[in-house]
Amino acid sequence: MSGYRSSNPQEDPLDIVSILLFITLIIIGFVSISSSTSDISWDHFKLSALATKQLVFLGGAFVIILTIVFSNVVVIDYFAYGFYGIAIFLNILVILMGKEVAGAKSWFGFGGFGIQPSEFAKVATALALAKFLGTYGIRFKGIKNIATSLAIFLLPMIIILKQDDTGSALVFLSFFLVLYREGLPGYILIGAIWLTILAIVRIVGDFQGVSVFYGYGIMLGVASLVILLLRKNRSAIPFIITISIFSALFYTVVGSAYHNVFQAHQKSRIESVLGLKEDAQGIDYHTNQSKIAIGAGKMWGRGFMKGTQTKMGFVPEQHTDFIFDTIAEEWGLAGATIFFILFLSLLIRLSILAERQTTTFGRVLGYSLCCILFFHFSINIGMTVGLMPVIGIPLPYISYGGSSLWAFTMFLFVFLRVDQVRK
């Protein structure tokens, strides 16, 4: 494996700071899951069935850690594309043979347990992207290499969208941040912002009954104004015309997809986020109850297993997507702040490790981990306080579940193993 020394007894230990932060976070997660899923008081505390299952998941995570720590790091690089291929295959297979959970057909069921392959696709995609950009002679320049890099993470994103798992699919957009570290041109960011604005304008306009031709007229007017201002620079005019045509086509596709492809619950979520409608008993119920639970914790919280909002079931999914509510209600602003500091400390530490890598493979892998963790953290916390749509994204190392815990544990320790044997 180019850029890494072979395993030997003299190699540096794994980064202890990252490991300690990881252990602290999974302990916080287990304590929160135990509290939110138990219907008895602390005086008669007994592990709930879900907390017991989480212990099994933690045991599986420990096995994953041992496997990675005692493996040869060369295998990680050598089989990167193989892992990616397997992940793509499993995510296609789950569409055909998986079971539906919460409206998304993205789970394989095994008795009382379930595996969500989209979680492991994040790790596999990061490995494949790191492998491609770390290949000798490859530079993140030119249309071919940029297009290949984009295709590596857009392919699983599209497949997961077909599973109706919008939240997991959107996580793959965090790879754009990784590519900017590698030199992605700024015009792509500007283009992404422009397309986002067009999509919002189209959805808002359709919701309010505005004719689609108003949108076309505005685009035509803007294009005409730009051409007028740049009339002396004739070489720019064909480019402006091309952008205008593409924008009009995108504007049309957004409207068609919104009305004919998106399901009713997906449209409701988008409309709620854009402030187009409110539904206190439906799509907004989760957020409203979540904010009540967070506010109930005040400064110091109600105490362990004393959070009435979460323990009495007012907050849906309080042990998975809304696990932060348990932390905030039971430990208050003080506890939530400490949790923020711990999680952000892990992100900062991993960023430092990513930047000190001596190979492109290690750097891309490290920043992929940082960006995906940051995306999950910011979106999940944003959901609980009403700043983000409720799209079903777990809080890494905290939320209940095996797939997320195992995937993020694998992701972290694969990167720490790579960092351990850097030159």
C-alpha cells in the first residue's frame, strides 16, 4: 500500500484522545437509551429490552474494533473498491428483498434484528473515494476525474433515494465538503446554490398556485439583463444561454418530480420546512414535542430517568432520532452543553488527524469521516429544535440501533488504523 509502512511492533498506538471521546459518547448513548426506554423509576431500575439489545450491539462494535486493530492496514486500501461494490449490491438488493420501516424499504430483517445497508454504504463510499483520489497519477483536476469523484458518491445516493430513505441519501451530499478540501472549483458551489434557489422557488410557486410561466419569465429576464451587461464580452454569451436553458430544464424537472415522484409525506415535510403549512398533530408534532422536552430540562435538568416528556412517550422515537431530547430534559442546558463540547471535540480532533495525513488516501478518508459526522450531528440536533426537517437521521454513537453504531465504529477505527501507520 503506497504511502504506509507495514505493520510492526514499533508502530504508534491508536490516537488515545479519539478513543476516549468515542468511549464517552457511547456511554452517554447507552445511559440515555436505558433511561428513555425504561418505564420504571431509578429506585427499581432494570434494563429494558431495547437497552439489552443495545448492549448486544455494543458487543458487536467491540468485535469490529478488535478486527480492525489487528488487521493489516494494507487490506483496507486493497479491498476499498470491493467494499464499495458489495455496498452498492446490498443497497440494490434491499429494494427488492428488504422490509419497509417507517416508509423506507431500506432494511434486511433477521428475526428481531435489522440491518440497514445504507449506513455501511457511507463507509464504503468514503473508502472508494479515498482509493480513487489516492491512486498514483490521479489529481483532482479535469472533467474526467471530477466527474468520476462525483459519481462515486452520487450513485449510492440515487440508489438510497429509491429506498425512500431521504435522510440517509442526503448525507452523501457531505462529500462535497471533502472534495472542496481537495480543490473542487468554486463555480460548482455557486451552481448548487443557484439550483437550490430554483427548486425552492418552483415548490413555493406551485404551492401558492403561481403559474409556472412566471418562473420562466424571471429566468428569461435575468438572462437578458446579464447578456446586456456583458454584451462587449461576446465569448460569455453562449455560456449564459447554456446556463439559462439548463436552469429552465431543471425548473421543469423539479416541478414534475415534486408532483409525480415525491410521496405525500415527503411533500408534507418539505412544505413544513419551507413554512408553507403547519400541522401540529402531524408532521410538526415531533418537533413541537421535542422542543417542549428540551425546554423542560431548563438549566440543570430533571435528573436521570425523570424526564416525563420522553419517558411518558410524548416525544416519538425518543431513543433513536430524538435521543438528544432525553439528554436535554434529564441533564438540562448544562448537560447538553457538555455533550456538545464532547462531540465537537471529537470532530476537531479528527480534523487535526485528517490534516496531518501524509497520503491523499488518509486525508480524504479522515475528512469524509469528519464531514459525515458533522452532517449527522447538525441535522439531527437541528431536527430536535425545529431548524431542520424531520428526515430520520440518527445521532452517531448516541442513538439506539446496531447499523449506525457498527458503521460509525468501523468508520472511526478504520481511519484511526490508517493514521496509526502513516509515514
